[in-house]
Amino acid sequence: MPSSKKKRYRDVKCGECSRTFITHHPRKLFCDSCGIKRRRGRELAANVVNLRAKHPGLQTIALGRADSATSMPDAFSHKINYRWVAIIAIPFTLDSSKNRRWSNTGRGHVFLTKCVRQFEANLVANLRQSLRDIPVKHAKTWVSIFVQKPNHKSDAINTVDTICDAIKKAIGVDDRWFCIERVDWEIKKHEPLIYIKIAQEADKDMLICSHCGIMAAAETFPPHRTGPFGHSRVCRECINTINRERARIRRDVAESVCPA
């Protein structure tokens, strides 16, 4: 039976209030009351820093970006200069509709239907073959869909979800970057098709600042080891504002926890 070691108690002078207390912890430097105050101070600093998006400086930046946002008259007059465009055609099938995407076992389990999975797999293969020589970037991706329906019983707009999911898998760009340029349809009784157009205007990978919302080339963001493309998700202007606010918070907390 292993022998238990006896705890060795020692007298320690508190590094905060200078009172002497007894402890058996070899690394304890502060008495209980001072230790609680210091922990509360660190928690306060962490909470305030984590809510840095509410700082007045960042709000000023965000409001400035909002003032320069697109107005209603200009929202639909933007002319897009595409860097590359790809158009493919696939046979029309009702498996492209979102109404056929999901089914269930009757016991609460919902799953993607086999016919829709097969349609997506075929579309992904066609897209990868068509885009094999095109350098796709993580940036706004414009999607247009033209559906030739055999009758007027299905909705062209219902094809957007399935087609965009397939495009996402084929080009490796999250559908948060997708923009729907056009969804149109016509009736074609014989051999109807679905035309899909994909285009991009950017020639560099782009990032969105998580604070002010500006979109800029990833290389203009500060470097970050774990961020996308090796860059931070926050632009330099917001980073500088955050660092100044962090320094101010740390000074305030240090003065409140350890007053002179």
C-alpha cells in the first residue's frame, strides 16, 4: 500500500496586502481574499476584451463603413467586369428541386434522398471538368440559372439550393460568397436543359473584416497563424483600435486591482 505524503505547511507573505498566511500550495503567492480580487479582475478584463466589438472606436469605424454602403439607386446598376465566366448545360430533372431534397424514415431521422445525391455528384463532376483550368478564388461568385421546364408545374427558383450546393463542392468556395445574378425559365417540351453560369470578378483571395465588414484582398489583412490564408479575420484599422482599447482596459484593471 503506497504511503501518503504529508502536506508541508509554510508561512507565506501575501504579494498584495503583505499579510502572512499559512498554505501547503508551493506556488500560492496571495491570500484567499486578494486571490479572489485578482481573479475577478482578470475575468473582468477578459469579458471586456471579448466584447471589443462594442467599443466606441469600433462602432465609429462600423458607422463610417455604413455611411459609404451602396444606396438604393446604385444597388441594381452595378456593372460587373468578370475576370472569368463558365457556362455549362445539364439535362433538366426534378431532382434539382429543393422539394425532393429531403426525406425521413418516419421516426424522426431526416436524410438527403439518393436521387438528389446522384444529381449533385453528376453536377459536381461536370463543373470540375469545365473549371479545371480556371483559377477560382475565395471571392464573390456570381451564379445565373436558366431552367427549361417541360411544363408549368415546377418552380425554377427551387433549383437554387441544390445547384448552389453542388457549385460549392465543385469549386471549394463557401456559398456565403455566392451572388445570384439571374434566375430565369422557359417552357421546352422536348429535351429541356438547365443552363448554369458561374463567374468571378476578383483575381485575389478576399476576406471580410469581422468587425467593420470591409471586403479586401487577404494579403492586406495582418498575418495570423491560424487564420484563413494565413491572415487575420480583422482588418488593420480594427486591429489597431482593438489593441489601443485592450491596453486601456489592462491599465484600468491593473489600477483597480492593484491601486498605487
